[in-house]
Amino acid sequence: MKTYYDPEDLKKFGKIGEFQKSMADKFFDYYGEVFKEGALTAREKSLIALAVAHAVQCPYCIDAYTVDSMEKGCDEEQMMEAVHVAAAIRGGASLVHSTQMMNKVKEISM
């Protein structure tokens, strides 16, 4: 079955420099630094990446960080909890903007 997002395209990510090598090199250098062990473990960073992948709705990232999280010892419950954290933040971000609507309604109603 053909889909809009071809899972095989994820394997091509490393080739994004084909059209702009210098920028891709800079990105991959940065990306590599970000995911190194630091104040957060590689496992923690992978769970964060998985949650963010869901928040930004990137199917390639979801696939990549599901695998990465499992390889780093995360279980299904931990991964789903991370996704729920992302969903709660995303939902909350939408709801907090309702204050703009509420302010406008009050302004118009006065």
C-alpha cells in the first residue's frame, strides 16, 4: 500500500546534504551534539524526542525514536507516558490560547 509518508524515506535523511551540503553538515554536527550524554542521559533524550515527534506529528521521527527508545531500554508504558505528556502540553497550549477568545468576547460584549 502506498502512503504519503514512505517509511523508506527515513533512510534518506542522511542524504539531505545532496542539495546543500554545508548547511546539512552544520545541522548534523549540531544534532549529534544535542543527543550526546550530558545533563540528560541518551535514554531521557530519546524519550523527549519521541514525545516531541508526536507533538510535531512527524511520522519519520516517531518511527526513528520509537526504535531508538526501545534500543535504549524504554518499555511501552514509558513511551506511551511520554506521548501523553506531549499530548497534554499540546492540548494545554491550545486551551490556554482560549484566553485570547475570552478576552475578545468580553471586549466586544462591553
